[in-house]
Amino acid sequence: MKYTHLASLKLSLHQAALRATEAIDAIPADASVDDELQIIEAASAEANDIAAWIASLQVEGKRAEKIKARAQAWLDGTYWLEVA
């Protein structure tokens, strides 16, 4: 895959991650555990799908490998450590 297309997917992943974080941060304090889990799952779905797609791609080059690693970090739950 061309780096420019991969870079676009990287941006899409980051935007989806930000939206997921905003939705998760907006969970009411009095939400039940079940409701909270459903909100988190729904909020994360877009980023999960994009990250899984990126992680499944065959890539070449250091920049492309870094993007793929960042997508894998989202799937592993360490994305924000990777981005910081």
C-alpha cells in the first residue's frame, strides 16, 4: 500500500480515537457498568475497525511499519502511550 494512503488511514484512526475518547469521557458518573461497557464498545467500534484494517495490511518501509505499529497499539490498548 502506498504511504500516502496509509498516512490517510493513520489520520482517520487518530480522529476516530479522539471521538472515542470524547464519548467515553462523557459517560455519566451514574451510568451502570453494563451501560458504560456498551458505550465504550460503541464509541470504540470505528477506531477498532480502522486499526484492524491497518494492522492487516502488508506494508513496507519504516514509516509504514510505524503506522501499522500504532494501529496495533490501539488494538492492544496502548495507543495513547504510543502517541504521547
